[in-house]
Amino acid sequence: MDMDFSAADIAFQAEVRAFLAAELPQRLRDGMNGTPSVFVEPDIGLEWQRILHAKGWLAYHWPVAAGGTGWTPVQRYIFEKECALADAPSLSVLGLRLVGPVIAHYGTPDQKARFLSRILTGEDLWCQGYSEPGSGSDLASLKTRAVRDGDRYIVNGSKIWTTHAHYADWMFCLARTDPDVKPQAGISFLLINMRQPGVTIRPIIGMAGDHEVNQVFLDDVEALVENRIGEEGQGWTIAKFLLENERGGSCAAPRLLADLDRLAGLAAVQPDGAGVLADDRDFSRRLARLRLEAEALETTELRILAELAQGRAPGPQTSLTKLVASSLRQHIDELTVECFGLDGLQLVTERPLYGNESPEPIGCKPAQLAMPTYLNSRAWTIFGGSNEVQKNIIAKTVLGL
Amino acid sequence: MNFDPGEDQALLKTAVERFVADTYGAAPVETRRMAQAGAAGFGAAHWARLAETGLLGLAVSASGGGLGGGRVEVAVTMEAIGHGLVAEPLLEAAIIPGMLLDAASHAAQQSTVLEGLVAGASIVVLAHAERAARFDLDHVDGAAEASGTDVAIHAGKTAVLVGGGADWLIVSARDASGVTGFWLVPAAAPGVDRRPYRLADGSLAAEVTLRGVVVPAGNRLAVDTAHFTAVIAMARLAACAEMLGLMTRLFETTLDYVKTRRQFGQPLGSFQVIQHRMTDAYVLIEQARSHLLRAALAPDARFARAAAGAKAFIADAAITVAHTAVQMHGGMGITDELLVGHALKRIRVLALVFGDAGSALDDYARAA
């Protein structure tokens, strides 16, 4: 038993580091660090995506046949960790992590040819049509209706919490194609062109003033039958495949640990009477406790990777890591607000907070980012399956309760 | 023993609740947003109405032109203000400066400024916090140098609450003997560099730099350390009461939501995990109310300690209840559309000002 990387992994790590040092522009690092919302804006994310695509490293979650890198789970981990340490922008999960693998797995050759490469080039931006105003945690109760009309469906309904719908060219959408069977069996997975009449987008502004999510109204919107993924009624199976990718499949600990390092660095220069905050015993204990939790998460994630690397199915820990990572994220962001004392109370609603036009902070730039980051971070225990739902899954499937 | 409000206190409570119902009652979030869009960061018309009801002089003695309210009156009023999500800074621009000026209203100018405050004509705020002080209320690096019959003040003040639209600042600084004093400074005086900015709760604070600002020596308020400690204790009590009102409002809203919102074919509130989280919030609110009452009713000699303890307890409890309210509302909870987020943001500010939970806990422990 050991926790070491192989020689090949260490060589790969060096290759990733060299690439990041050479190819990741400072502007993008600043953009990532200056983003208080959960997702980076396309001006930052797409540029990084193009750089990675040119290197052939973009679709590392995809099968090789679809353009994937063929990396081992450990290599994927190393790549994500080095990206986190280098302040690389987070990649848009919607196309790359969510619908891309779905199309690669369930799509027809024609669908793969039409959609996959445009996700990689950034020509198509995607949004997710899952939740509805009446269907949050209880997703299977969704009411958006798709009625077959020759070679197309006519779709009516409303989707909510639709991240970046205001940028999206396409929506992958769960819609009810058969209202007469049990709820899960009547759902289909449709790809809907967002640039058509009948699609209305209402922005939903978050507590910090960020516009990330929307409500999308679909009024007699057209979805071609050739843009249905899988069979009619197979939507729930595909949705679960996708949700597993959303909830797991990526390691959270590297970025959390990197943020804890940043917080320690900030506390070391934050004035506290005659000294600095890092010397405050209460603060340093709270920071240390969060680090312990993050280190445990890192090792739990590595245990999952080791299972995958040996060709075994990952256990139910994927549900556990979302639970741990989301509350850890919130505790780190809360402690970061407190790190800045009264400066942590400032809240600017102008965006972006990076670049030459960004408003001057009170105190330092990280102090300006702390409050909006904390407020947006309350979403982590809600989206992608709330913590209450995650706990129910663990109780039912793991504990047999 | 009797925890019910007395007759006058009940009348006061009714008056404040009437103000809240008439102004914020129908649409609290929209009203708050519109009020905060005003030049000073709160509603001028609301402020005028608070002046008419006499509430701007709540903590000012009758001889100073106020209502002469004590701790219970402050607690009753501020709880209703919190419950209503009121944006008008009764704590920051009435209670605190009112008490500081009242102590010292012998000088003609100070009494004129106090009259203006009570009448709603002038906005007066305390400029005390400094960046290096963090939450230590005794830490003042600002200096006041005597210069004939004047003083010249050098100080860097941060998080001056409601400072963005203030007419007068009460600035703390150390005098030649190193004693902390408080000087009344016109916000427009030469050498006052003011940078307004928004806090999480939407209020308009300011960072204020004073570079040799000259005011008459007579602008020093007759406020010593003991008096300042008493004002801070009252500020803490008021912040606690406002947080209790906000917590109660969050709880009521959330309880209503989990009773009506249905998922999996039943109300959210029928799930045990939701019931337990709501029960935990209920317990915290009852415990918080007990701490508020302890502080409001403590003997004078023990008031400062009780207020510190209440601040430490209620700050943490209020944040926990607010986080629960956000989580129970799901996606809706993280939007700017519900009062839930606005209450969380106001609680965040109240929890940190006049000493965060940690420093208030230190004060409480030290005074034991």
C-alpha cells in the first residue's frame, strides 16, 4: 500500500506544470481569481478552452474515440490539481462535462459528428434544462411537455436555475413525452436550439448581484426528433448518467486546498492590532480544522481514483464527496469573509471584478471578492442535488435504510 | 417577575409596527431596494416619518429633546425594525450618535446638531473603526493635536456605517495625553476625504481619511471611556434586537414555505430532516430572545457584560438561522428576489459591527 505517484505520473505532472507556466496567460488567472460567481464568464472560460483545445487536452473527460485524451484517472487528477494551483479558469461544465459525455455515450454517429466538435471549439455554448419551478429536488415530477408532430416535437414548459442560458446556443432538456406512464418512464432527453421563436429568458439575479442563472420559458418551441438523444422515454436513464458526472467524476479537494493556502497567505498580512491575523489562535485553529477536512477529502477522492484506475466501479463515495466538498466550500468562503474584518462587509454589484475597468476595492482586491463569493457559495449545497437529497441517497443506497 | 412589555412599551411597539406596516408592509424587498437607492442609502421620506414619530430621539434624554427610552425601549423598537426589514439606520444614525451627543449637549453647537438629528434634518454617524483595529474597539491610532483653540485631527477610519451620506462625523482620536476622545466634525470640512461604498446589506458606508482636519477644541464631546463603553453596550443590544427581529421574520417565512412547497407529492415540512432543521432554528431563536432579555433587564453594573454575551450568542445564532432559511428555500433562497437573502446580508453586517462574535465573547469572558 502506498500513496505515491508513479514515475510516469511525476513526469506527466512536470509536463502539465511546464504547459501551464508557458501557456496560461496572466489575464486568465486574474479573471479566475476575480470571479466571485460559481462559473466564470465566457470571455475568460472560452479563451482558456481554446488554449487547451489547441493542446489537445480539452476533452479529457471524454472517450478517446470522441476526442478524449486517454488519461488515466490519476493523470486527470494531476491535471486538475495543477490547474487549481495555477489559478486556471474553471471550464464550462455544461458542454464539456455534462452533455458532451452524454452525446459521446448515447448519441448516434450523426449526432456525435454534428455536436461534439462544436462543443470543443466553443462554437456552441450549452445550457441545462432540468429543474422546473415545481420540480427541484423532485426532478422526476417535471411538467415540460413535448408532443410529437411528424419529425419534430413541440415543447411547452418552463425551466429554472438555467446557468448561462443567456449565452447558450443549445439546451439539453428533459421533457415529458408520455404523460400516461410512471413519471420516470415518460421523460425524453431533447436538444433544443435556443435561437428560435418561443424561447424567452428571464434573468434571475443572485444575492450578490451576479447574473448566472435564468428562468427559461418554452412556448411552442421546436425540437427535431433527430436531436433526441437515446430512445423516447429513455431520458431518465440518461439524466442519471449525466447527474453522476455532475456530482462526481472530478476532484474538488485540489481547488479547496489551494484556496486554503491563499487564505493562509492573506491572514499572514491581514493587520490585527500590533500583529497579523495569522497569529490569532482562534483563526488559525479554524483554518487548520478546514485544512484537515480538505485533506481527508483529498484522500477520499484519491481512493475513488484508485478504484477507477484498477478498473473497478467507484463506490457510493461520489455522493459523499459532493456533500463534503460543498459544505467545505461554504466554510472556507465564510472564513475568508471574516479574514478581512470589516473590509469583508463590502459588496460591489458591478461586474466584472477583474480587468482595468473593475471598481477599486476597499482595502485589498481579495477583500472585495470575499462577500460576493460567500453569498454565491450558498448555492453549493443546493444545486446538482441538495445536501438533503445527497444524504437520502447515501442512507438508502449505502446504508440500506 | 414579568417579561411582558409595560403600557408605554406596548404603545411604542405598536407605533413602530405601524410605521413598518405602512412603509415596508406590502412589499418589503422592493421597498428596501427603492429606499437604498436614495442619496444617503436609505429612504428620506421614511426618515422624515421616523422623525415625526419621535423615534430618531429614542435613546436621547427628554432634556435633550428625545423620548428618553432605555434598554427595553431600544430592544422593543429594534426588534420590530429588524422584523420589518427596514433599511433606515435607526441604530447607526439615531441611537449611537444620539447617545454620544446627548452626553455632551452642553455646548451650543452640539445641542444644535443633536436637535437636527432628532428632527431628521442632519445625518450624524460615528467614525470609529480603523483597519488595524480589526474588531478591537479600544484600538485607536487617529490623533488629535491641539493647535491654539483648535485641534487638528489625523485619522484613517473604515466601515463608517451610513457614512456615505452623513452631514456630521463623530471621530475618535487620541489626544495629547493618549486618551481617546470624540470630536464632532462636519463631513464637508476641508481635509475630510470620504469614499462611499456599499456594504453587504445595501447600506452606504464610507472610508474616511482625515488629514489635519481643524475643528474648534470645543467640538470635543464630553464622552469618556466609561460612557463610550455604555454606548457600545447599547449598540450591541440594539444590533441583537434587530437580528432577533430578522431571525424571527426568516423563521416565519421559511415555516410558511416548507408548509406550502410540495416535492415528492407532499409538503417539504413533512420530511423529518426539514422538521429537525426548523426545530433547531426555533430553539436558537428562543435562546436568542432569552439573551436579549437578559441584556435588556440586567442591572446597570452588569449590562456591558450581558450585552457582550448576547452579541456573541445572537450573532452566531442569527447566521445559522439565516443559512437554514436559504437552504430550506432551495434555489429561490440564493436569489435577490426574496427577503431571505436581504435578511442574511443585514445579519452579516450586524454580526460583525461593534465587535464580532469572537471579540464580544472575549469581552464577556473577561468581565466574568
